[in-house]
Amino acid sequence: MLRVNPALTATGHLWGTSMFAAQLKITIEGAYLHQLDPLSRDLWKSHDAGLLGDEDAQRLAELIYSRREALRD
């Protein structure tokens, strides 16, 4: 499960989703194939919880898809 850096949170809410999205992007870019499914689940759980906006979630989902394809080649 993805862990949110406590420095990014304040009273349980993120100060800026862009920081969280950037952290997820870095994680996805360095992930191995077997890590992508759990990252995808965590991404959508974060979206459902309001930690990521629609655009960030969609962009990150597309990044996961691209990363998966690149690693399978």
C-alpha cells in the first residue's frame, strides 16, 4: 500500500494535491511491473478519498498504462 509522506499532510488533508500527484508520478516512473496493479488501486482509492482531482488521477492512470506497456516490451 502506498504511504503518504506525513510532511505533505496537515490535519489529515493534503495542502496541495499537486505535491501528492508528483510523489505518485515519481513512484510510478520507478515501479516494476508487479508494483503497478497495487499502485493503480491506491491511485483510485486516493481519488475516491478526494486526495487527487480528476485530471491528476486520469494523467497518473495513463502513466501507469504506459509504464506497464513499456515494461512488457
